[in-house]
Amino acid sequence: MANANDVAPTRGTNRSSYEWIMEVGVLPADPGDPIDFELVPDITALQPNSTPTQTDGATYANKGQQSQDTVGEGFNLAVNVKVVTDDAGDVIPGLNILIEAANALLDAERRGEAVVAIRYYHYQIANLAYEFTAEVGWTRANTGNADNEFMSFTLTAKGDRKSITNPATTPAAAPEVTAATPTAVAEDGIVRVTGTGFKGATGVTIGGDAAAFTLAGSSLYVTMPAGSAGSAPIVVTTPAGSSAAFAYTRGA
């Protein structure tokens, strides 16, 4: 038992309420493909809400006392997002994904687009990091005559919330190339390069020659540079490093 004289404020750094990150992503057509998460930076009032799902495990041996077993949870994440538009009147991609998912609930032909991936994590505490899929609903947080526009979202989980490796406290892995199709592409042709860790790619080389590229989802679409037919390994570079050379044969 602690002595009263031993009770004192904990030494260290007080953590702040704003040290949370939320990202949203469209579910890929192939469940095996990685999710391309988009940051939603202008958030406030982030509030996880978990209610245990329980079953009655009581028997006569409990002599009338309850014995509840927790078998899951009902979960939603509430969050307010400030609405900021660019010169074209568009909101950031992360907010647009949330809006479009909510809109999809109103259209029977778009119901497949109504579920999105969410991850939220503390950028200082490693084991506070979670991911789930959710349906999206929203209301207006402010309705005054001169308020900033905030959308108040409720992200209702599909029963699959899980703890994940914290993206903020884990060093980013170097990219990895797993496939390049089609084979034998010649100069100015397009090669689809797939793999992991491509987000933020800064360069692609084929056979040592720099190549123009476009990132779309989890794939890179690379324009074949000039060069001789034959072996032309592909290397992708991001701020986290460069991939191992992936064997590829360039066409004539």
C-alpha cells in the first residue's frame, strides 16, 4: 500500500489532446491489395465509443449472481472535421472520401461504396493505434450565422476494429516491387508496377534510367524510357529508401 507521502505528480511530459491522427481509405477491389489511406488533418473532438457485446454465462453455481462474458463490441468513432476548400471549391481527398461514403448510403446502386477503411492512432504512444471499416453518417456541428463549417461524423464499425502497428512510431519500410506487367514493353510504353510502400514515391528507374511515373492507388504506372532491349531491372525510391532491383526485360 502506498504511503501518502509517496503520492506525487508523475514526472515526465504531459501528453496533449491533439496528438491523434485519423486517416481514411477506399476499400480496394481486391481484398488482398493494400489500402491507400488519406490523411484527414483538420479534426477535433475525436471520440472513440465502445460498448461491450456480452452473453449470459450464468449457471446455478453462480447462485443468482450475474456471469457476463464479453464476446465483442459495438463501436463507433465520432469526430468533427473542418471544411476547407481549395481555389476550385474542392475539399481534401480524405474528407471527400467520407462525404462520398455517406452519399452512397442514399443510392441503392452505390451501396458497395458506403463502407470505408478508418485508422486512428496517437503519434506519441505506440500501442494506441487502431483500424476498422465503417459506414459513415454526418450532421453539421455549427449552425450559427458566422461559424466555421464543421461536419460532425459518426463512423460506425462493421465489427472488425483491431489493434495495429502504429504508423507514427514505426519507421516506414522501404518499398518492395512484386510484379511488373506486361513484359517486354518498349520505349514510351506503360508498365504497371505493383508492390508495397509506394506512397510518396520520389523516383523510378528502369535499367538505371530515370522513368516518368504516376501513382494510382497502390500501383505505379511507369513510362518506359529509351534504352536497349534486354535486362532492365526496376527500382522504386521513396523517402524510406529504395526497393531491391526487380528483374524486368525491356522490349525493342
